[in-house]
Amino acid sequence: MKKFEYFTAPLLVHSTKEILDNFGQDGWELVQVVPGMNPENLVAYFKREIEEK
């Protein structure tokens, strides 16, 4: 059975692509983006598979 770990991170509207690219380089898959506390912020939810040892 696959196992996953999860992570949430704030996204700034003016640098969204760079932030998402950085998480993607680290193996995180974007699951969802939701509005943050104000219109200039978003919250991203990520997951990545845990490697079995």
C-alpha cells in the first residue's frame, strides 16, 4: 500500500509559479489551492509518496 506525507504552504499571488516549481522539484504534488486570509494570499496543499525503506 502506498503511503503519503502532506504539507501546506502559503502562496503569494505575485510569485505562485516560482513557489510551485520549487515544491515540484522536491517531489511534492499539488493537491489543491484555496483562498487565504486575504485576497493576496493562497494556501496550497501538497502530497508526496513516502519511500518504503
